[in-house]
Amino acid sequence: ALIGKWHLGEYPENQPLHNGFDYHFGFLTGGMSDYYRHVQLYRQGIPVEGEGHMTDVITDEAVGFLKSAGGQPFFLMLAYTAPHTPLQSLERYREMYGAGDDDARSYLGLVTHLDDSIGRLMDMLKSEGLDENTCVIFASDNGSQSRTTDSNFPFAGYKNSLHEGGIHVPMIVRWS
């Protein structure tokens, strides 16, 4: 299954269901999507509507897919839009970072929301007995976005650059 963003094209032959995935829920238009207005959201090639913050919509879909696996082997590629622009963090997450620059607070709120969502998925795997003999790989797709919202210190450069700050990414692998 692929749940979330897809960057390889909108033509039918380029879509996930024609490229090795049996299940798809998400966007065909790349990484940037409004977190509240869910336009061009698809399930199995059919346009659908989502409700709520997109990070939660993606997490809910992933939880549903994992529960439907019924103990059978599965592969899930989960490609969140967070913390991609637009910086539309839920207020409760933005408030965690006090006063100050709203873009920075929104960016941090999106990251914290994503962290909570990954925690929710990991808790679900454990509660369903799916955490044993399951490899979970968490990786970003590029360095941080800009000098105004985050830092790549001590590396030079940001997203869309070939400096180490644009191409060094975090990755965590867990296999039990």
C-alpha cells in the first residue's frame, strides 16, 4: 500500500496501482497540499473527500490498512505531507511553542503532530501484535526548508540545494 503523497505522475500508467501497489490512498500531485481542503485526494483511483487535518487523515487511513492486514505480511509506504508547506499546524501544536514567529511555531507544530502520529502508529502495531518481525523505516526526503523556520546547523544549505544541509536527512530503522 501507498498512503500519502506520490511524486511520480498523474497519468494512469504512472500511478501507484500501476506500479506495484495493490492499495493507494492519497495525492497524485506531489508533496504540497492544503492540510484542510482535501482536493485531488484519491482512494483506489477514485476521488474521495477527507475530513480533518491531513496528518490525521493519513494516519487514520494507515491504521485502517494495518488493521485490515489480518496478521498477513504487508508492505506500507506512508508518505506524509507534513511538515511541507503550507504551514498549517493545528492550534494546539502551535501553542506548544509559545509566542514568536508564527511560521516557525507552525513548522514546529507540524513536526510535533507528525511525531505524535508516528507514535500512534507504533502503538497500534504493538497493540495488534504486529510490532514483532516488522521493519519500520522512517526517513525524511530532504534537508530543512528555509532559514526562517528551521536549521540545518552545522551544515550549509537547505532544501533544493546540493549542499550537505539540503541532502543530509534523518533516518531511523527499527526492527524487532
